Amino acid sequence: MEPRTLHLLEFPKILKELSGFAVSEPGATACLQVHPFADPLSVRLQLTLLEQALRWVRESGFKLNAFPDFGGFFPVLDIPHRILDLDALFALSATLEQGRIARDLLTPYLDRGWDELYAAVSGAPWPASTWSALKRCLDQDGHLKDESSPGLFSVRQEIRAIHQKCTKRVKDFVLSENIAHYLQDDYVTVSSDRYVLPLKVNFKNRFPGIIHDYSQTGETCYFEPMFLVEINNSLQELKREERVEERKVLEYLTDLVRQERDGIEASYRGLVQLDLLMAKAKLAEATQARPLDVGQDFPARLIQARHPLLALQDGATQPLDIKLREGQLALIVSGGNAGGKTVCLKTLGLIALMAFSGLPVPVAEGSSLPLWTEIFVVLGDEQSIEEHVSTFTAQIQYLSRVWERVDGQTLFLLDEFGAGTDPTQGAALAQAVIDGLLERGASTFAATHFPALKAYALATDKVRAASVLFDPKTKKPLYRLAYDQVGASIALDVAREHGLPRTILSRAEQYLLLDGTDTSAVLDRLNSLAVQRERENDALEDERKALRKKRDTLEARFDKERTRVLTEVRELAQGVLRDWKAERVGRKQALKKLADARERLEPVLDAEAAPAAPALELSEIKPGQRVAYKAWNKTGCVVEKDERKGQVKVDFDGVAMWVAFTELSLDGRAPRKPEKQTKGIDADLGFSPRLDLRGRRADEALAELASFLDASLLRGANTLEIIHGRGTGALRKEIHAYLRTAPPVASFTLANEDRGGDGMTEVTLK
């Protein structure tokens, strides 16, 4: 992508705003280095990472704290015998701590299929030895713990013993000599790394000893009595041993860092990447943005799009719909000055750059863009006095330079192209340029005031016209687009609003009438009709949102009631099963209670059922015929029928029940001879169902799974087996996503390898 394009569309400003959301210097630097990708795989990876990070942050509540820049840390490891100091090791420990937290928080989401996010955050080998050693050796203030090594523990114990001994000796000395009133303070202090007494200057010659220093006021001298000299000498020797032991620990930790350098560097890079993703998430929150669908065959369609920089400054920015129909390659926007034509082009261009860079963009759901590998821009006044180049010449020079690079993966933004020369010739040249872009398959978005180009937009295939709207009464811009029409330039209205003398305006109106090209009345009428249409569309949209909200409320209420009824039926069915096994009820009583439970469940099942099959006449039902029982979503074989009661006895895999014939439909399979019932109710109540969904589309499989869960719940089943096959894993993910939210499901897991492995899921009902 050309730097000129990035500059004109203000992409660096977006990166600067993005870097402000980073919590670390390396993260901010990574934000400033973001750039558009030209290949679909890279763009898809970045957008997938963004989508997964946004969902993870919302669900986990993860927050990243500041961490240091390790740019100068790793080169130190290349210097032989160089030892890392405590500050560097403590910074490394704090940084790895955040990486560990991120890994732990991401682990519960592994079954979501977030492979890209997991690879970015936790894909690197974890430096386990370095991490555990740093945690063992460093305390929360960054100092070495006593337990870092046996030698360090021993020498510090002796130092503490010296301190206790010194304190006791001084206390005995002060009491025996009765010199408490000579001391500035009644405690032992340290000066020049030796224990001393804070003695008043007036009494410094009363006792034998060494004066090491004076206080800033000069009233206190730090006096070492002779009886402390030997103790302090021992202390100095122990301090030297302590430094030796501390150096050994630092050497040990540095060697561990060198051994696991690759894992540490990769973990650090993952943390920087995570800081970048978190900054993107914060940018999305600040602008109410989302990842955009990008692909080679996706249409250019931005719904409720807002200019990203304006969205950062003012959340109430008026959104735009920027869209082409199928088969269209160009959009030509016309209308008055200051109406938003240039903002429209900049919004499209900047959103495209951001989307191709893996950044969230402020658009509504349903928006998409094709992947443009090149974006060229003719924008604004490009004249150069220093190079003696006019606006028109600059535009032509730029167009000539990039023309050979234009192809079907190019976006061209033309703002007032050809406006710097004779209007007739400029309009003709602009039409010819757009013709050339269409022939090469490039996408083109242009803004113009040329009447000829407006007519061209209405009459040319693959080109769509749009007009910026103005309030019919105030002539103020509404910053919205009306499609398939052109707009007036209203130059005289703009001049009047900005205070041009009335005499000049009157004369201009006279010249316009004499010229005979004043079409402002017709275009004003079109503008008024378009504004009215947009307002009606807004009213319809508001009504649609209200209806959708009402529908969602009703669905939520239905789901709640459905869950309650299913829970009651499940408990009842399992109670019947327990009573039957304990021989507290007989077979007939158990079947009657199950039938009662079925009747309570029927309204719920009927509300979710697909369109009913044609009614079945009792005369059509024959013994041995296979029929479907919609209440259980099961098929069985007809045993006999009772025409007087209108009931049919059906064998469901060993369980024979009388069912009203109105609840049955033909199964469509070949009839078979009814089998003799041998197992009675045990064949039904003790059955562990299995459902085979291999080869089904996702929507068909989920519908069948929902009915299967309800039927299994009614039968009192505890465990189920769902066969979905291995394949690409797509059907398995859809089934697992449904099972997570299904009210009857307590848990589910993949089967053991000897029972199907990841081709089958075992489900436990509540």
C-alpha cells in the first residue's frame, strides 16, 4: 500500500490513537507498526485473532498491566559471563507473571476452537524452570529471599545474630555507664555499614571509640565504641560472604534464563502481541466497532459506517450506508458542498485500510468489503507551488504513474477529479477514466459536481448514483446518502449562508437563468422526496426493532417456561423409573404416570414442532405398519387398533403403548411384522439412547438433536450417545455449542478412543 494513500486517508492518526490504548512501550510501538495486509490468509488471521480476543476479554475480564521494554535485555545475554542484576530479573519475573495469568485465563476456553488466539498467547514453550526459580528466589519487592540458597540462608542467619548481639551489648553499655542522656536517640543505627551510637556532639570525647560521620545539623555524631569494633569487623566479613552468595544465586538465575531464552523471548513477544490485541479491543469499545467481514467475493457494503476518527471524537457521529449492488463496481456521489461527499470517500478508504490491518471498524453487523490489495486516492487540492504543478496536472501525473498497477483488486477514490480545468473537458475525462477503471474490474468511488458525470452515473451499467441529502427547509446537510438519484450543488445557497453580498447573489441568479441550465427546482424536489423516504425508512426500522425486541422477550419467556416444564417432566420420569425399579409401582402404574408426563410435555413439543404431516385416517392404519409418534419423535410398529376408542397400540422397540391415532403419521418405511414383546417396560426404561447425525447439515442435526433430548428426557434416560463423525470437526463444534446451553444437559465429553473417540460425544442428563 502506498505511503501517500495511508497519509491522505489519515491512517497514521488511527495508529497513534491505537497506541494510546497500549499499556506498555513495546505494545505502543507494535501499534504504530500495524499495516494493511495484501494476502487473504493474513487478513483472515488478523480478523480472527481480533474477534477471538474481543470475545475472550468480554467473558474473562482479563486486564493487562504495564510491563517493561526488553529490547535491551536480550542482547545482554549474548555477552559471555555477564550476570543479570536484580532489577532485570525482577522485571522479567513480573512480565512472566502476566504471561502466566493470561495462559491460565485462556485455558478454560480451549474447547471454543480459538486456536489462533491460543497460539498467539500461549503457543510458545513456557520457561518453566526460569519461572519457578524466579518465584522461589525473589520476594514481592524484588529482593533475594533467604531461601534462595543454603549458603545465603546461613550467612543471613549469622548477620541477624550479630544484630541481636550488638543490640544487647549496646543496651548493657548504656545502662552500666548511665549515658542515656548523652545519646541523641536511644537506639543503635548504621553508618558506613557499621553499627554506631547517635551521640550528642558535646559528649564525643567522653568515651574511647571511632567517629564515622556527623548528621546534617551537626548536632549528632555517629560514634563506634571500641567494644563494637570487633563485632562490626565480623559483620563486614559476613556482608562480604553474603554478596558472594547473592552473586552465586544471580549467576544461577542468569544461566537458567540463557538456557530457556527462546521460550522467554517467545513469551515476551506473545505478551506484546496481547498488548496489541487488548489495544484493539479498547479501540473497539471506544468507537463501538467490530471486526469486518473481508473476502475476495464479498460485496462492498458498509452499514451504519462512521468515520473512525470522528467516532473517537464524537460518539454521536451521523452514520452512513455505503453500498453497491451485485454486479456494480462504481459509486458516484453528487450533491451540495459541505454535504459529506469527501467524508464518505474517506470513511470508505480508512475503514478498508483498518479492516485489512486487522483493526475493528465502526460499522453495523452485515457489513463487508472485498479484499483490495491496492488503494489509490485522488483527494482534495494537490497543487504544488514549489514544483509549479497545478491541481489538475497533479491529478493527471498521479493517475499516469499508477495506471498500470490498476486491476480487479484495486480501489480507486476520486474526489472532484477533473475539477481543475474546463468543466466540459474535465467531465469527459472523468467519464473516460471511470470507463477505464470499469474495464479493468477496479472498484471506484467518486464525488463530483459535474452534471455530465451525474447523468453518466444514472445511465451506465455497473455504476450507481447517490446524492448527499439536505434539509429541504434549512438547506443544512443531513450527512446521509440517497441512492439511485443525483443532487444539486446548491452553490448559491452555500454562498448565501456564508455571507456573500446580496447584489452578487442576485446577479449570479440572473446569469444562471439566462444560461438556461438551472435544474435546481427539479433536484430540490428529488432531495425532498429522498429525505421523506429516508424518514419513512427510519420509522420502519424503529418499528422493526420494537417488534424484534418484543419477539425476543416472548422467546425468552417461552424458553424459561420450557425449561421449567422439562425439568418437572425429567424429575417425574426419573421418579417413575426409581419407583418401578424399587417395585413400589407396577408396570401399568408406571406407564400411566409416563403418559401423564407426556401430556404435560405435549404443549411444549407442539410449540416447537415442524409443520404437521397430513392427518392419518384410522382406516389407513394396519397391524405391522410402521408409524411415527410425534410426541416422542419415535417410530414404532402397529400391534393392534381399537376403532371404538380411536386408539392404536404401537410397539416402540419393546414398549407397547396405546396412542390416539390422531397423534400418528406414516413412517414411510416398509412395514414389518410386529415382534413379540418380551422385555416389557424394562426395554424402555433402562435403554441408553444413541443418535447418529453423520452426514446431516448443521441446522438439520441441531433440530433432530433438540427433539432427541426431549424424548430421552421423557423416557428417564440418564446418558446419551451422539454420533457425529470426525470429518472436519465443524458438525462436532456446532453440536457442542448447542449442548452447552441445552437445559436438560448436565455435562458432555468425547468418547474414549475404543468407543469412537472424537467421532462420538457422550451426554449426561441432569
